[in-house]
Amino acid sequence: MSKSSKELKVKKLEELEKLKNELRLLNEEATPEIKEAVESEEDDEVEKPKPKQKQPRTDKQQEQFKKALEAKSLKAKQRKEEKAKQDEVDKKALEDKLVKKAIIVKKKQIKKQAVLDEISDEDEPIEKVVKKKGGGGQPPAPPALVSKYVFF
């Protein structure tokens, strides 16, 4: 809230407090006859007027309302059936997708097993690959900078 709106609310509250105090003072000064008159007026205000009775619906309106309810229930059933069909289609598509994925995984397993079988069938010894070390150490350091001046 901005300061101006807060200030307005504070001013309104102060005014209300002043009015309440004035009302209290007037009530204290009022005679018993005036108090009774005020109380009787308040009682009249407390009684709420009864709300008007609604006009009854005509036969035609009632028929139209029934038709609308029937149409509403029919549409709800149609939506429910369509949703069920769509859920079924989605479920079927998901199953197909899972089956395809399972087939792919199974094929990979078969290929790996075939490679392992070929390796184990060979009686030849496995040769070790030896890397030669040499010349591949650290690169040479860059030449040091030589200055023209000597400082003491």
C-alpha cells in the first residue's frame, strides 16, 4: 500500500473514533424517554422484511428445464465414454512403446552374449598391449626472459 492510502485509512479511523465518542456522550445525556424511543426504533430496524416469493415456473419452463437436465446428463455420458476410449488408446500406445523398447533391449543382450561366446570360444591367448614410454614427458619450458638492464 502506498503512504497516501495508509494515511487516508488512519484519518478515517480517527474520524470514526471521534463519532463514537460523541455518540457515547449523547447517550449519557439522553433522558430515559429518548432512550426508549431509540430502542423501539432499533427493534423496528432489526425486523427483517420477508423476501418476496418467487413466481412459480410455468409448465413450459419446467419442461425446458427437464430437457436441459437430460441434455446435460447425455453430454456427461458422452464425455465419459470419449475419455474412456482415449485412455484406452493411450494405454495401448504405451504398451506398444514398452514392447518395442523391450525388444530392442533383448536384441542388445543377445548381441553382447554372442560377442562374449565368440571370445570365449577362441583358444588363442590374449596379447598384452605395451605402451612405450619415451620422449613423451613434460614439454620443454619456455626460454627465460633476459632483460637488458642489470639492477643492483
